[in-house]
Amino acid sequence: MNKPRVLSLSTLFPTPARPGFGKFVEYSLGAVARRGDIDLTVVNPIGVPPWPLSRREPYRTHDSAPQQGELQGATVHYPRFTLVPRFGGDSNAGRIVRAVMPLVQKLHAERPFDLIDAQFFFPDGPAVAEIAKRLGLPWSIKARGADIHFWGRRPAPLAQMRAAAQGAAGMLAVSGALKGDMAALGMPGERITVHYTGIDHARFTPLPRTQARILVSAVPELGVWVKGPLVVVTGALIERKGQGLVIEALRHLPGVHLAFAGAGPDENALRALAARLDVEERVQFLGQVSHDLLPQLLSAANVLALPSASEGIANAWIEALACGTPLVIPDIGGAREVLRDPSAGRIVERTPQAIAAGIAEVLANQPDEETVAANSQRFSWERNAEELAAYWRRLAGK
């Protein structure tokens, strides 16, 4: 087989300093690399601000990122581009092009690429469009949710995204709902393919809930309560995720405990809210939970509640289902594409009262772990990679 040579650029990708950042991109591209039918090169541009900001956290940790690494046999490059914190987001694509272009030209001269791919729509998409145009190559862009719902509301990024979309040979969306949102922004819907996320079923697999609860209660860095119904909320503690709505819902759920698995700038405000509502004794902040412990924590939970304002398809939804934990989520993104059976959970309005009612319904009719986990079986990294490789081959004409 004549392997297509693909360069995939992603600002979302793990580094030694941030091992959990963009892990789902690593899983997806790693699964493609393992197949052996795509000659894959990965470029992960790392944003570093000018000195002296570059010496502060979290940017100082980028010093430990290598210039080059390996992913399942594929080479990964880590070039740096100049980042302007807070105010420079709209122009990141241009700075990525300036930083990455010499490397890409060198690699292309040594062994020509057939296709340039972007794993996130902004700033990756416009950057890839410019790089591909300079090399005379087709390009593809993937949309994941926040890239469309956040950057698509800003005039300058939206103009760049539309231009990149118009010239793209193809685009991917993580859900049918997100494909519709992209088309509504003026992107050519006939060139958008739905490409669902994957899951590692060897890692995310159901444990008996009682057994998992005892396990995570005994782990020192977790120490989750042993008794009482447990609601878990995963992800960064940021406004878009709406975690405060779950704290407010707790007032209507006596005896239910809530554990946050994640960190972020909203933690102090969330702690203050729990204290103000007099539920702080039933709210626990676990911080960033390791990938090794996350499956056990999800298995221990009665419900995963994620009242985000927007998503494409959240990887956390699929991870929870694979661990036998039903969801309570709003009607956003691909929620209806995931919750196709009542055993998967409830879709509710994005209010504390509706979230509380949804959680109470699940607790009153708790499905068994294996029944819940069956809802995740159609998602896998192997299927994700098979579909991605076939899509790339089609765009590359191979």
C-alpha cells in the first residue's frame, strides 16, 4: 500500500510538563500510528510568552518539553511560538505559522507530505490552511466543540475559521450537532464528516460500585466518602463548565455527596458558594485526578453531572458510561447522540432544580453497571483510528 504522508498539527497535545493536556488527541493519533497504514508526523506548537512572563507558571514548565519525541512510532515535534496571554488569542494562528513554517518546509523537502491536518479549529485550522497553501497541499480541520462555540463568537477568529473552512478539502466534527453548528457559521456542510471520539475499554471498564467506592476512599490523594450517594463532576473548574449549578442542586438532594475531579480558576468561588449554601460538608475538591485513578473514581460514582454551556461530545461522557456511571447533562452538542437509552442517564435543563431532579431520578432507578457500560461500546480508539485513516486516505487521493 502506498501510505499517505500526513502532517497533523495540534496545539492540544500532552508534554512532559502537561501530561494530561489534550490526552484524547494523543490517543486518537497514537491509534492511527499503530495501524501502520499512515505515515504520520505530529507537530505540537507550544505557546510561550515573551520574557519575563515566560519565567512564570504555567509557562516556565514548558522548558522541560523536548524539541522532539515519539508517539507509537510517529515523530512528534514541539516547536515554540510566541504567545500573548489574554490579548493575543485572535492572532495566534499567524504566530504559529511563522514559528512552524521553517520546520514544515524542511520536513516536506526531505519527504513530501500528501495532506496537512489540524486537530482543533482555532488557532490550528487557520494556521494549517496557510501552511498547506504555501506548500500547495490539501488540508483538513477537526472541530471539537469549544473551538466552534467560543472562537466562533469572536469576529476576527470567525473570519479566519470561515476562510480556512472554505478552502479545506474536508472537515471533521465530533458530533452531528456540532456539524450543524459549523454549517450555521457559514462552513460548507457537505464537506463535514462526523467523527466520534474513542475510549480505551481496557482502562475504562466497570467495577462493582461498592468495591470501587471502598477503593477510592482508601486512596490517600482521594479519600472520597464511603457512604451515601456520590455525584462526580470532572474537568477544569471554569465558568463554561457550570459546576456551580451542581453545588446549587445539592440543596435539593439531602444526603448526596459531590466530588470535583479537576482544578482551575473557579475553585475558590465554588468553595465559597458551597459555604454560602451551607453544603460545604458534602462537597469535596479532589484536584487533578490522575489518569490511573480516574476510572476507579468514575466507577465509584452513582452519577456524573456535567452542566457545561457547550460541548461537542465530551470525552468525559463516554469515559463515565464505560465505567458504568450514568450521566446528567444538558441538551448540548451531541448529548442526544450519546444518551440514546434511559440507562445512559438524563438530559435536563441547565438549572439547579432540573439537575437535582435528574440526579434524583437516576438514584431512584440506578441501572446496573454493565447495562450502563453497554452504551459506550460503539466508541473505541480503534474505530476512531480506522475512520480517521480512511478519511485521510480519501483526501490524499491514496
